[in-house]
Amino acid sequence: MSKSSESKVFHIEHEHDARRDDPISNSRVFLIAAMVAFGGFLFGYDCIIGGPLTDTVQFQQDFGSPQDPDGKMGFTAALKGAIVCILSVGTFFGALFAPFLCDKWGRRMGIMITCGIFAVGILVQTVASHIAVLMLGRAIAGFGVGLVSVMVPLYQSECVPGSRRGTMVSCYQLAITIGLLVGTIVVNFTKDKPSAASYKIPIGLQFVWSGILFFAMFFFPETPRYLIKIGDWDGAVRAKVRLSGLPADHPVIRDELFEIKGNFEHEMRMGPATYAQCWQGNNFRRTLLGIFMQAWQQRTRPCPRISR
């Protein structure tokens, strides 16, 4: 190959890479992915309801029982633990159900449905006058949290270019931490109110947080991968255009969509995936690695200590 030809090829490849990493064309998808990470805020904020909020005087008066030896209203260690853990029970089942929901209705609509389920849980907690009803509301909200904990990273990973995927998906964890912080601040501001507002305000504010994510999804597109999955190529092109801000005939749009389609077709040739496969062959080690990494990570972050 002549030097002029080599120079031309290098120029074309360099120009293509520059377009792919252009911060202007990628800024829109980064903004959308960061906004969707707000779903993690719901998780972090809701953790506070089972922690500092149970120590407020009015909450103990309305939902507690006389405790030995002085008869002061409060909770037994077992009941307080149940108030905290019931959220995780709902989260567990929500995470298991999430793949079926987002494959049936899509990632975007799935997140919106999740916000609705979460809002129902918050409504039950807000109107609760008995501890059993409150715990039911926490279980429903936990189910919504489990759904969002799967759907938000999934939506982000299917929208963001691969070179930036890890950075954007990590925003979900950051949003959880911010939710913990904001929840603690709100509880500290309201805990001394001499009425049910001392705990209903922190609980009711979750309508605002879920509403923000719900209405934001009206302005965001479905993920290109899901649209390719259901055979809507034109819709995938339009979604990619909205995400990147690039024209439909741009080579980056074309290359990324063909890559997504190729990966999807390869996965389909391998047959349907099942939960049982997580415990078979090499996946068994990978599953245990993921479980124990998450378990020990949970033990080292503030959430468990705050929620006790």
C-alpha cells in the first residue's frame, strides 16, 4: 500500500473515531442516562423510611407499642428489623420479575409502570394507621424498587455507547447515595413536628421523586436494542437519532445499530435464557461471584447501618 493510501485510511479511521467519541454528539445520551439514574434515588431515599424515621417520637406513638420496663411507646428489635427487611423482600421479588416486565412492555414503559407500582406502595404507607398496613406498603414499594434496580441500569446500558457505559451505569449507585443523604436531611427537619406530619412528609415526598422519573420518561425514547428485538428497525434508528443528536444516515448510527442487531441475533441463536442457567457450568461461578461481591459491598456501605 502506498504512503498516500495509508494516510487516507488513517485519516478516515481517525475521523470515524473522532465522531464516535465526539462529546457534542454524545452529550444528549449522557444527559438522558444520568436522568434515568434518578431511579436509584428512590432506592436510597426509601431506605431511610426503615431507619431514622422509626426513631421519631410521633411514629413510635402511632405505630409502636408499650415497651418494658418503663412502658414507653416503641418497637421490639424483631419488629423494627421486620420494618427494615420487608423492603428487601419486595425488592428481591421485584428484581426477579423485572426481566419479564421489561421484555413484554419495553424498558421505557417498564420504568413508567414501575414508578406507578412504587407510588401505590407510598400511598399505602401514607394512609396507614396500623403497622401491618405500613409494612404492606413498604413491601409494595420494595417490589417497585426491585424493578427499578434492574430496569434503570438496563436502560442506561442499552442507550449509552460502550466506551462510556461503565461510567454512566455507575451513576445509579451515586443516585442511591444521594437519596440516602436527602432522606436523612428531610427526616432531621421533620422529626420534631408534634403531629403525624413528622413522618408523613418524608414518606409522601416519595410521590415527587417517583413523579419526576415517571414524567421524564415521556421525553425519552425506547432503547434501540429493544426496538431491534421486536423488529422495529425504523424505530431503532429514530431512537438512536434522538439519543445521539446525529443524522439518521450518519456512519456512527449505522455501525452501532448493525452491531446491536448482530449481537442480538447471536444471542437468539444460542436459545432462550433461563434462571436455571445461572447455576449451570461456568455460570455457577459467575453467579456466586456476583452474589458475594454484592453482599460484601452491602456490608461496607452506609445503607445497612442507616437502616437499622
